[in-house]
Amino acid sequence: MPASSKTKSRSNTLQAGAQITENRRARRDYEISDTFEAGIELRGTEVKSLRAGRANIAHAFANIKDGEAFLMNADIPEYEAGNQFNHNATRTRKLLMHRREINRLQAGVQREGMTLIPLKLYFNKRGMVKLLLALARGRQKADKRQVEKKRDWQREQSRLLRNK
């Protein structure tokens, strides 16, 4: 048997270093002050579902309870080939972070009234699922408009400089 058939990768699964999903509205709706990388405690069928590229973190948020961080409302659909051991799609998942990072997040949430939102869910180079978590403050409607105008103006400036 040729060696190439053993090392063949599946084309329908995500490999190490691949992005699973991104919370695209987060950068628009929130002013992000700091980001943290966290691991997630997952079950086997959840990892298989993520490898298939199926997840949604648009309505998700993180919470700190009893000195531990948890991801709430993240939707990882059930694995189709799973049996009675399949997982609940929106269950609460524990985030794996260093104690100092959790304390820093908790201080930002309690003292400064900030929110913990997930920005990106991805596989790192070792194939582990990671979550990019942001400490952010919500924007008002007027702030969103102002940021959008500023972004459009910068885009227009760069376009004009390129065409000269």
C-alpha cells in the first residue's frame, strides 16, 4: 500500500490552525479593550461537530462564577453520527484559563461594567479548540454610527491616495 493513502486527510473536516467561526458583529457592537485566549472543556461529539465546521457564537457570552469562567449560549449543533451520548447544543461550557487571567476578567466585569464576549473559535496549531475572548464595553447607537463614518472616511482616504 502506498504511503500517500495513509496520510490522506479528509477534505470535509477542519485541520489544525483553521478558524471554525467568528463573531463578526462583536467588533461593531462593542469597544474591545483586551483579548484573551482560552481553552474549552468539550465532549467528543462537540469536537467532531466543530471539525465539521458547525458552530455559532453570535449570541454567546462568558460569565465568571466561583472563580471559574464559563461560556454560555454558544451553539455547537449535535453531531449527526452521534448516538445517545450526543451533547446538548447550547450547554454551558467551562473555559480553561489561568487564575490571573480570570481574576483580571472578573475585575473588569465588576469594577468597570464590561462584558465578556467571544470573538473567534478556532483550532490552534496542535489541533486544540481555542476561544478568543474579549473584555469589551457595549457601544450606543450613536457611537456605532460615528465609528462607521470614521471607518468609511479612512477607506475613502486610502482609495484616493492609491489612485493618485
